[in-house]
Amino acid sequence: MDLNSASTVVLQVLTQATSQDTAVLKPAEEQLKQWETQPGFYSVLLNIFTNHTLDINVRWLAVLYFKNGIDRYWRRVAPHALSEEEKSTLRAGLITNFNEPINQIATQIAVLIAKVARLDCPRQWPELIPTLIESVKVQDDLRQHRALLTFYHVTKTLASKRLAADRKLFYDLASGIYSFACSLWNHHTDTFLQQVSSGNEAAVLSSLERTLLSLKVLRKLTVNGFVEPHKNMEVMGFLHGIFERLKQFLECSRSIGTDNICRDRLEKTIILFTKVLLDFLDQHPFSFTPLIQRSLEFSVSYVFTEVGEGVTFERFIVQCMNLIKMIVKNYAYKPSKNFEDSSPETLEAHKIKMAFFTYPTLTEICRRLVSHYFLLTEEELTMWEEDPEGFTVEETGGDSWKYSLRPCTEVLFIDIFHEYNQTLTPVLLEMMQTLQGPTNVEDMNALLIKDAVYNAVGLAAYELFDSVDFDQWFKNQLLPELQVIHNRYKPLRRRVIWLIGQWISVKFKSDLRPMLYEAICNLLQDQDLVVRIETATTLKLTVDDFEFRTDQFLPYLETMFTLLFQLLQQVTECDTKMHVLHVLSCVIERVNMQIRPYVGCLVQYLPLLWKQSEEHNMLRCAILTTLIHLVQGLGADSKNLYPFLLPVIQLSTDVSQPPHVYLLEDGLELWLVTLENSPCITPELLRIFQNMSPLLELSSESLRTCFKIINGYIFLSSTEFLQTYAVGLCQSFCELLNEITTEGQVQVLKVVENALKVNPVLSPQMFQPILPCVFRGIIEGERYPVVMSTYLGVMGRVLLQNTSFFSSLLNEMAHKFNQEMDQLLGNMIEMWVDRMDNITQPERRKLSALALLSLLPSDNSVIQDKFCGIINISVEGLHDVMTEDPETGTYKDCMLMSHLEEPKVTEDEEPPTEQDKRKKMLALKDPVHTVSLQQFIYEKLKAQQELLGEQGFQSLMETVDTEIVTQLQEFLQGF
């Protein structure tokens, strides 16, 4: 591409590509795509985006195309890679001038230079770093800033490389430029501090921008540039100096307004200081040891004393708390139980921690966290009144604990209390003692203090297990407080029910649960929405607990379910509806079938909620979860939900519909439980299976559930299902068998095995394309035992239950192998006998014995030749299934089932599903469970004897080991 002639054309097409008119835009984009691989194209783009006279949008687009081209064509091995000559020219052009006037374009240029640096620096681009260093020294403000911006992005990119050779290069780079980076940062920092008092906002902002950028460079060099940073005096000097600089910057906040861009940049710089410390602690905990004392002193003084008043802000407090937390929790600083096994570095760090966290310090931190940071603020109380659902979401951790003050303070409290519980338990118990009895509703401050202390007692529940008689406290103190209905008491009602939820799995006597359920019923009718939502949460924790007893809960079930449903209707936020739905789901799951009388209202409401939640896929996931538990609770009655249920399953499992990304997993689970609980097949339920073929093609982690669904259809209505879908399913299975794991192959074969078990007449014809693969696997001695076992299970079903089909299959395979049928049959029996140990399931072992015995009586010389092996397997099968009756001394086949046997279901067990019943009925027709192996062997041997005559039969029996014959005779006594 000739630069002079091409520049005008490319510029014109780029201009068209910025158009809002798609008729102009699309052809332009197509043309640019074709030029991407043309030599010289990126040189033209460079000329365009560095020409400051051109339209900003066109230059922006040119930068983006250049940046994307680096990813695709800069590597030597890339298809259509740029030539080394053009790359050399481009590299030189990129760092000729750092004078881009537009901030956004300057940032993009810095990023694309960093992308090239990642691939070429320092070997192919040794001049980059020296050029940047020289450029950040110039006096021109714009050039200096742009060079510094680029310097940062290059450093950040090179620091992110992880290969050993790249790390070594970055270590070398850091050693070479660290001194310069420090002096650069100090220079800009001093300049900023001098200018703060000048009142020249533009100059202050300019120097602060440079301070921030140079500190970003230093952060990457400090954290990622040294193997043992504590051995480098400059690194440790910089880190120790951070605390003084932080104090200076915090003081500056007094003279900078609270609502301007300078303030924003100042706070970002202060936070960046703390990030340097946090990152360094995370990456180099032992190198951080000399900084532990100073870090703790600094953080504690600013967060837990008056020092920080007037200068700290929320994000800074959070960062300081994170620093304390990381030091307290750091595993590198925790000695082994046997001190002698700990490293000297660990012991040194531990010693510093212990020396700092004295009783007075810990007490002050604990008291300050509870009495200051745990207090509900005016803003929170206002939000409670104006947006109760928003308040609830915030309180339950809407933001990450790392960045939001309340969750951060609570996590810090938990970690410190856990680490120093012996010291802090008496402190918290004392705070509890002072708050016994009711609190004056007119004293809002006293109410908030009690709320904060109760919060602490809830968070420390596991640590206080041995120190608090929670049952007595619940009866004497907490329960009466729940009954105070004054409006100002609502923070305490909400906190108390939350507190009980925290203790429920820690220490709560089972006998007290009815009293709690009574309280929950009352609170679910509270006038305050936040109290009701919190009560629902505690209810979920209560029914989720392993000590939950259904009999205690049932008297309150109707009331609670009705009130929860009313709450679900009242709340409007997606997150809150999801939360209440999860509570309802949990209740339904625990009481199972006993929910049936009360779900009518919910069943009527869910279709409306589903329709309203079209844009909220996570809420739809919660609805799916609720439906799963509803179907399980309703059992066969879930058929009444099909008009709503089946379209929901259809949408959720249709991979051509965008929502399937969110809904598929729960949708498949709902599909499965619907089949398992369906009393009979319906045309609509059968039609949904059209979604299965694309799901099998995905071969995702959902494949196991897909196989369960297929089995569900086979058990539900094998004839209709197989006639409708077997051909397509068989084709999918054949493709799957070639590409999935061994475990996946077994799952496919188990489906075939189940189909043969349910419908031995139709299934072999329907799955005929798969059976030759099974036969071949047996003959060739499949090396994976679990696959071989499944092969033999499939073939055993065909041989035992559809003899004519087995004969035709044997004939087909004889042609394929170019062998005689008898010879092939003999090879199969021989391999079957040889690999019998691969079969571990007793049902399959008995099936193998029955299947091979079904070949008798026979005058076929090949079968007679394998007679010994057949008898060996039969006796092995007898050992597997025969149990001795101690009273009569006779043997009985333990796998035989009768119609009279009904499974006993305890209260804790789920009742049998419709599919369980179908499997039971199937077992009552299955030869494995209806044919006595003992009697079958006797009849087959007798028939063989009659066929051959006494002498011929004795000759045949002589081929069997005498020990096996003896065992056989013992089992056949009485016949």
C-alpha cells in the first residue's frame, strides 16, 4: 500500500466508518477489514491518528484499528503478519512525539505502545525505555504528561508477563530504572505539595496528575520488579516513606474542596498509596515484615483514634481496615502449633504482631468497631424509610466487603475476634451485660448502641459458643424484645431476629423452636418491610439447619407460607423477590408433600411473576428453583401445572433462545423432576424432547442431566418415546460415542441398557446402529473395565430377552468379521468369561449368568466347548446372589422381588417419585428380579442332560473343575 496515494482513500473510508448511517457504515467497515492484512495499512493509520488537524472521531477510529491489528498481526507467527521492516518503522513513529492533545486518544496510543512493548521490548525495541525516560524529563507539560502516561502503561504491561524469562527481563528493567522512577515521583510529589497552597487549581491538578502517574509506575516496579525486595534499600526506603507522604496528602485534603476534580484525584492518590502497601504485603509477606509495625500504627491511629477526624474518607478507612485484616490473617505470620517448626521469618512477624496487639489496643479497636462503625448512620436510617428493599440489599452485602465500609468493618471484627477471642470475649460480654432489659424507645442512641452490640454478638457466635447461654438469653431477653411493637424499636426487632438466625446452627435447643416459629409468624406480619424480609432470612436458616424437625414446624406451616407469599407479592425489587422465593423454595423442600394444601396461591402467582421477569434472568432462575421444589412436593399432582410448567421448560432448555445461557442448568433440573413425578406421558411433554438433540451436541457439563432426562422418558413411555425420537437419538449417540470421555460413553450405553430393560422387543431395533459397536467392543476386549462391564450389560439384555435379534446381530457381525457365526459366538463367550471380573454390579453379574445360560440346552459344539466357562460364571453368580436362611439351612436368591414388598419411608426420607414406582414395577418384570438363578441353572442343566443323554452330559460336566462342581451341587441341593 503506497502511503501517499493510500492515505486519502483510507481517510475517506475511515470518515465513512464514523457515519451513523448503516448504509454508509457497513461497506466502509468491510473495506477496512479487507485492508487489515495489506502491507503499509498500519503506517497509513499511524499517519492519520498522529495528524492533529483531522477529525477527532476519525483519528479515534484509526487508533482502534491500529490497536486491534497489534493483537492479530504483530506476532511473527501470525497469519498475514506485518513485515519486520514495517514494524521497525511503526515503532520509531510511535515514540517520535508525545504531544497528543486529546486525552482519550492519548490513552489509546499509550495502550497500543504498551501492547507492542509486550511483544518487542526490550529485544526488538531497546530504545523504548530510554526514550520514555528522556521524554518525562522535558519541561513541556503536555509532552511530559503523555510520556509519563505511556511509561505507566508500558510498565504495567511488562509487569503482567508471567513466563520466567519475561520476569527476569522485568527484574532487570526495574533494577535499572527504579532510582529514576523514585526521583521522578519525589519531584512531582514535592511540586504538588508546594503548589497546594498557591490557589492555582490548574497547576495543582497538573502536578497531582503527574504524581499519580509516577506513583502508578512505582507501584508496578515495587510489587513486581524484585525477587527479594527487602534487600533493596531504595525499595524499602520508598515503602517506609509512604506513611509520611500519606500524612502530608491527608493534611492537604483540609485545603482542597470536597467537590471538585482535584479532590477526586487527591483521594485516588491516597488510595493508591494504600494499594502499594496491600499489593506488596500480598506478594511479599516476609519482605513486608519491617513494615508491619508502622502499617498497624498508622492504620489504627487514623481509623480508631481522633487522629483521622476531618481528614479520612470512607474508601481510605476501608483500605486501612483491609491492611489490618491482611496482617492479622496472613498465614505467613502464623507460627505452627509447634513453635520450633516455624521459620525465623514467621516468628519475627508474629512477635511484631503480638507486641502491637496489646490488651488496651485490642479493647479499643473492638469497642470502636462496635460503638462507632457498627452504628446505623443517618443515611442508612433514611434509606430504611425511603427505600426499605434497597436498604436490605445493601445490608446483605450488595457490595464487596473489600470496598464497602459496613461489610469491611464486620469482616475485620470477625477476623480480629477470631484471632484474639480470649482477650476480646470478656470485652464483648461486658458490653452485653450493660444492655440487659428493655431499652427506652425515646432514646434512639441507646437503641442504636444495642443494635450494634447485638450485631457483634451475632458475628462472633461461633467464638462465643462456650461463653453465652444463648437459650436462656433467647427466652429472657431476646423474645421479649421481639414483642415490643413501637416503631422506633424496629431496628432492634430486625437485629434480634437476625441475631437468632446467626446462632441457630451454633447453639439453639430444639425444644425452643416452636417459640421461635411463633415469633417468626408474628414478625412476618410486622408493619416494617425490612423486619419482615430479615425474618424470612432467619426462617430459611432455621429450616435449613440439620436439627430441623418437620413435626415441630407443621403447625405453623400454613401461616408462614401464606405470609411469605404475601411478602413475595409486596416486594418489588428483583433481588428481594429472588430472596423471598429462595425462602419459599427452602420451606417447600423441607416439608415436601405436606406443602400440597397451601401452594394454590403460589401456583397461580408464578406465571404472572415469570411474565414480569422477562428481563431479569436471575429472578427467573429463582422461579425455576421454586418450581423444582414445588414439583417434588406435589408429586403426580404436578401434572396440573403443565400449562405453565412445560412452556417454561421449553424456553429454558432451548439453546436457540438467548436466555438459555442463564436458565439452562435449572431448566434441565426442572425438566428432570417433572418427568420423575409425571404420572403419564402427554403430547406436550413428549414434544419438549425436540430440545434435546442440540443439547447433546453442546457436550457441556449438563450432559449427565440430559442422560437422566432421556432415561426418564424411557421409563415413562418407552414405546411412544422410542417410536418418535429413537432414530435421531441413536444418531446423536453414535456421534457422541466418538468424541466424549469414557464416563460419557458409559452414560450413553446405560441409556441403551435401560431401553433394552424396559422394552426388549422394540429397543434392539431402535438402537440397532449402536449394537455392532458394543459387539465389537466385547470381541476385541475393551480395555476400560467400566465400559466393558456396560457392553456386557447391554449384550446380556439382548441375548436373554430377544434371542431372535441376537441371532440376526451375530449373523451381521459374522459377515463384518468374515468369520463363521459359531466361531464368533465362541470368541464372544470366551471374552465374556475372561472379563467377568470387570462387572462389579451384582445385577449385571446375575444378568450375565442368565444370558449365557440361555444358550443352553444346545448341541452346538462351540457352545459345548465353552460349557465350562458358562458354568463357572453361573456358580460365581450363585455366590453373588444366594443367601442362606439360618433357620432352614437352605439357600435363596436375594435378588428376587415380589409385589408385596413396599419400601418403608421414614420422616426424613423423601417419598418415592412416580419414576421410583415405575422402576419398581419394571423390576417385577425383569428376569434379574423374577427368575431364580438357582432354579434357572437346574432347569438348563436338566434340559442339557435330556438333550445329550446321561453319558454325554457326564462327559460335558467332566470339563468343569471339580471344586466348581462341588459348589454347584451344594447350591442345587433340594432340586
